[in-house]
Amino acid sequence: MSVWFGVLGGVEVRVGTWPVDVGHARQQCVLAALLTDAGRLVTMDQLADRVWGERQPQRARAALHSYLSRLRRIVAVADDVTVERHGPGYVLRADLDAVDLHRFRGLVGRARSADDPRAVELYEEALGLWRGEPFGVVESAWADDMRAALRQERLVAELERNDAALRQGGHERLLSRLSARATEYPLDERLAEQLMLALYRSGRMADALDTYTRLRRQVAEELGVDPSEPLRRLHRRILSRDATLDPAHTEAPAATRTSGSPASPRQLPLTVRSLVGRDAELAALEAQSVDLDLGPGTAVVITVTGLAGVGKTTLALSWAHRVMDRFPDGQLYLDLRGFGPGEAPMAPAEAVHRLLDALGVGPDRMPADADGKAALFRSLTADRRLLLVLDNARDADQVGPLLPGGAGCLVLVTSRRLLAGLVARFQAQPLALGTLTAPEARELAVSRMGAARAAAEPEALDDLVGHCAGLPLALGIAAARALTNPEMPLRSLVDELRDQEHGLRALAVPDGRDSDVSAVFSWSYRALSPGAARIFRLLALHPGPEFALPAAASLAGASPAATRVLLEELTDAGLLQRRGADRHLLHDLLHAYAGTRLTADEPASGRHAAEHRLLDHYLHTARAADRVLDEHRDPVAIDPPHPGSQVRDFAGHDEASGWFTAEHATLLTLVDRAAAAGFPGHAWRLAWTLSTHLQRRGSWDKWRHVQDTALRAAHHADDAYGIAHSRHGLAVALSWAGRHDEARALLDDALGRYARLADETGQAHTRRTLSWVSQKQGRDAEALAHAVATLRHYTAAGFPPGRASALNVIGWCQSLLGRHRQALTACRHALALFEQVGNRTGQAYSWDSLAHAHRGLGQHADAVDCLRHSLRLFTELGDRYYQADTLTSLGDGLGAVGDHAGARTAYQDALRILEALGHPDAERVRERLRAAA
């Protein structure tokens, strides 16, 4: 049974002569989204974007699957229509003539290559398919964009129909339509020209002249310009009663005026002999080109986008050369100058003029206006198999008028921008080009400089590849310098690249504008708005390649909403890459280029203020996250954040832990950066906020490094509190690494400093750590004495969580000394206090201490129960070392109650964690495993 789909009005489906209920507006939107790309894959992400835009519900995919299931049932009655699942999305397969939108486009394409009488019939049939506003009640940002594009398609078809009808003497039949359209589009000069001609031929010369007068006045008032030359010329011809305006003197349509066969140009420039690391992209181009000859008027458009120097043109031309024999009618190439050193981007009128010139259209046959040129280009390409490479495009508006009219044509567009407009308006297939992987980058460098040169200095080659960060342009320039300077060691080139101030100068050769990384980046930078350019150079102050929106907003001193707009501009310009929700990546070489612009374009005061805001953002946000991980940790004093600095809040443990994980490398680098840049207070306080995170990750070496940096910064600033805190922090990190004697010396010194500062809490923290170090050294009685002193100091400070902690340590020490019943009393008291204040970390430690006391009394089943409580809490807290430690104790307890299989499993789980942490306790667990076997 036949089926018909309509979107040029309400979204409708008819099976035979019977209408089918399509469902509510969302359901209709899904169907419309598939119909506009009938025969082509529409991914789930694209569907979600078309239906909901930026306001996608949490279960968007589930809703889409439900809608698609209903659509399958709707079309199931038709034999030749299917909705098929393919990889990441769906394809609606149907006869394109059964979809009014595609039939409309097919008829218009045929009309453009027909003679005038037949063209008028085809245009009328195409326009007759319109029933109203496209997509009816469907509401979404995508639908609104498509409506605007389709209205424009309809208007262009009407204008082309009018031209053909006027050449056939159909002016009287057109008058009412032209008058109505001229009222709707009062500034459209082509429409005004058609109306003036129809009025003049209908004997209404005064009305024709009045039409021109009204339009001239309106364009002067609203646009501040005069009418175009073609319209002024028609006005003069009407005034002079030019006889050639009579229908009998009308020229034949452009498609029939071109004498002879159009030229078959071969314009593809040379490209590299071998393409490295782009097999997947070449395969994607092949897959995206399979829709050639899909239907009338549906040329395949593919966009290749990416950052400057990533190899977009090289990929496009390499593939174009491989497939050129598929396009016997010619291969056209045009550099649209979207981004370059001096010339302005090529205007669409100039571009289409060049394309027509390449197709053999001489000056005598070249239309005067841009629309006429575009129409002629579509006519000449309607029935041809052409490959068109549009290189270095500025935006979608520059490319739109250059698209050919035939289904046998393929257009390959390269741009630093995303060209989302082409995807939305012309169903372009996007291909995002990324940097090369490390092995691919090495292969490219070796292929360019030669295997012998590469083999002579393999380590220097690896360093060189690393500094080029996978950017083909940089790798090519570095290889060229190596080839043209055979006496220069690769190590010398690497040393140049390492120069923080002038490193990018090493990635330039003197005889080519496209062979200088800084110059190529500068073309994108100069095209930015002032706000986007400023935030781009300020990003040089961010130490990591990846950053989140609040960090960027802090650098700019702007709101997150305003910053998001600027980051979108940078992303569209190919200067940033998205990395999830509100996270972006700045390529290493672009980061270096941003540093050169920062020095050149941003005053020192602006740089200092931005760095202060960035450090405040990370310090205050890290403190907020740390307070979630250890909610009762006694905080250090921190000044309020600088105005313009953004501070994040965290809803729970997972969110805070996830933030620390995502920002781990950045936070570690910022401690060093703060110390070096004259922010010692930020350095040691930031190190303090990292302690819980680093301890739970088992990052002993990094923890020790940041605490050592913090201590040196505090000493440099002669900050008494900073010195005491940092000595204590470094001692903890050293003790976790097994360096207890060094830790004890630092703790004794810190204890004296806190005493001189009359800081009871600081003394309590230090005494508690001394108790822990004493335990590690087997000094159990000394450990108990420190624990009792800890309780005294916390009581004096009035810090209840500290009192609970001290009681737990006292209980643990008593158990070590064999006083297990006293230990149970102290630890139960500690657990109750921890539960009262909601401190899960303290609860976990208390359950572990209770288990130790029960085990000492021979109560192994009770010990196992306590350890299970402790393990659950440590797992929820993400404390990896104490998960392993508790699992080891749990293995001991399970073995004691006869569950040897359970004991081995616990030991194995503990060993996996300790091996991942690189902790020396792993050997102790291996011994237990061997014994358990």
C-alpha cells in the first residue's frame, strides 16, 4: 500500500487515501527530523537536538526510542517504508517522491534545467505541494531554523518560476502573486524587478515607476543605500519605453543560452604523496559520499572542520585526488580565504563568478547580479557529476550560494569553524578532524624527515613529536627544518621548542605564509571579537590543557553565562575543543600561542588580576570540595575571593570527589605556579586543601611534592601559620611514604610553632599525628601519651569532632597495649560522637578500631561485622588506602572464623588496590595470600 509524507504544512502521513494519526507535537518532530534526511543516517544526538535543543530531559534517549517505536508501527503497513536502526542512529527509507519536501526539491531541480514552458509547469507543481507553514505545530529551535531555510527555498523557486513565466509572456497571470509577495518582502530587489516588468507589460507604466520610487525610498531609509544597478537600469529602460522589454524580445533562459558543452575543469591542487594517520577519516568520507545520486537537487555536502594546522586541506585534497575519476565532468577547487594573512574573505558573488568562469561561461553570458550567477551555476551543474572543494571557508553564508544543483555533485568544505548552518540548512555531513595520536605523529615525522635521520636520535625524535602535540602542520615544519639543516641535531630543535618565551619560533620556515604555526594561528585570533580574543589569551594563565567554565569565567572576571558565549565563539573558530558539559580543551601549541598574545596584548595589571582570580577560584572551590570529603576537618583561614572569581558548590561526596579527580593535574601544577608567581598564601593553603584527596588516592609522591613546595613558599613569605601547617602537612605525607624519622622531626618542630602561636587546634592535630607515627614505629605507650594530649588540646579548643577523634585514637592505642575492654569503651564513645555530628570518616575509623579490640578479645565474628561497616564507609568515601587496609583486616577476620575462600577474596581485592597505589604494604598482603592458599 502506498504511503505519502507531508512536512510542507502540518506533519501528515497518508496510507492510500486515509490519513494516519501521527501523534502529538514531539512525535511529529521526530518524524519530521527523519523525513528531512530521508535515506540518510540521523544520529540519536541529532534527533535529541532537533526535538529538544539545549533543554533535553534526563531520559531523552528513552523518550526517543518510544517515539521511534510508534513511528515504526505507523509505517509498518507500507511495504516500501522502513525506520531502521543503524549504529548510532536511525534511517527512514522511503521513495523520496513520497515525501513532499524531497519531491519539491526534485521538481525544482528538474525545472532549472528545462526549457521555459516545461520549467513553469514543474515550478507550479513544486509550489503546489506547499500546504502552509512547514512542520505545522512542531516547536523546536531546529524546526524554526528549518522553517526559515525552507521559506527561502520556496521564495527562490517562486522567483525562478516568475523569470521563466515572464519570458513566456505570463505577466498578467503573475501580477496578483507578485504584488502579494512584494508586500511580504518589500526590500527584495529581484522581486521588485519582476513586479515592475509585469506592471509595465500590462500597460501600467505609472504603477511600475511608483513601485521603483517606493523601493528606492525604503532602502534609503532602512539601509542607507541606493537600489542596485540592475534595478536602476530597468527603471531607466521603462522611462525610455525600451522596446526590448516587450516579451517578444526576451532572451532565452540562461540554461539554454550557454552555447556548446560546459568545460570540464581539473583544478585540484597538488597535495602530499602519502597521508599518515587518517585511515578512519578517509573511510568516513567514503561512507558519507555514498548518497550521490540520491535524488534530484540533493548534492552531497561534507564539511571537514578542525583547528588551524590539523590537516583539513591535506585530507580533503588527498581524498579528492583518490576519487576524481568518479567525477568525469570536472573537479573544481576554490580557496575562499576565510582565514588568511591579509585579504578579506572571498565574497560569494566573486566565488560563484570564478566557478562559472571555470565552467566556460564567458563575460557576454555572465549574469550581472549575484542571484543570477548562483542560479546559472545551479543550472549548469544540475545534470553533471562534479566534485567541488571549497577550502578555508569563513562561514555557512559564504558557502550556501556556491552549492550546485545536481544529485551527482559532491561538495567538500573545509573550515576552522563548525559550519553548523550548513548542517542545519543543507543537511551537510560533518567530519571533525582531530590531532594525531602519538604513534601516528611519530610515523608522520619519520615519513617526512627520513628513517635514517629519525633513527639517529630516537629519544630526541620522541621529544620533538611530544612538543608538536599531534598537530600535522607543526610536525611538517619541524621535519622540514631537520631536512634542510642536516648538520643541526634534533636535540637542538627540541631545545628551541622548550623555550617558554620563543618556542613557537622553532615551528616556522622563512619562505611560506602557511609554514609558520604562529602566523596560521594568528589568522583565527584576528577574526575573533574583542571579548573572545581577550579570554583566549587569558587562557594561557591556566596551567592545564583542559578547563571548566567557572575557571574560564574567573580568568575573564565575567559571569558564567557571558563566558559561555565567548567560549562558544572560540570553539566555533576552531581554537577550543569541547570536552563534555562546560569543559573545553586548549591544544598545547594554541596554549603557547595564547601566551605570546597575553604578553603582547594584555597589560601586566590585567594579567596579575586574572591570575589572582583563577587562584582564588581553585583555592575556594577546593576548600568547598574538601569540606564535603571530610566535613569536620578544621579549616584554615582564607581571605574572601577576588571580585569576579567563581566558586563552585558541591551537592555531595561523588560530585566533590569527581571535581578533584577532573582537576587533579591542574591543582598540583597550581601549587607550583602560585609559589613561583608571588602567591605564597595560595600555595600552602591550596596544598592543605589537597591533603584528603591525595591521601585517599594514595598519591604519596605528589602529596609530598606539593607539601614541600608549600613549605618553601611559606618560609619565603615568613608566614608563621603557613610554616606550621606546611611542616605538619609534609610530615603526614612523609609518614605515609614510610619515612617516619623525617616526619617526627618535622612534627616536633610544628608542635613548638603551634605552641608559640597559642593554637590549641594546631597542637591537637600535631599530637594526633605524632601518636600515629609512634604507632608506626612500634612505640605504643608513647602513642597513647600523645593521644591523651590530643584529647586535652581538642577539649581546650572546643572542637567536638576532634574530641571524638582523640577518643578513637586513645581506644586504638589501648588495644595495641592489650587493654581491649577499655579500648571498646573509648571507641564506642568516639563512634557515638561521630554519629552525632555526622562525620562518616570518623565513623569508619571507629568501626575499624572496634574490630581491632574485638579481635584482641577473640570475638572474631563481632570483629568481622565491625570491619564490614568500616569497609562500606571507606568505599563510599573513596579512601583507597583504607579500603585496602580494611580488606586486609577483613581477610584476617574471615580466616579466623573459618571462611577461607572469603579471606582469599578480601586479600586479592586489597592487593589490587595496593598495587595500583604502588604501596609497600602490597608485599605484606601477598604473604597473607600465599599463606591462605
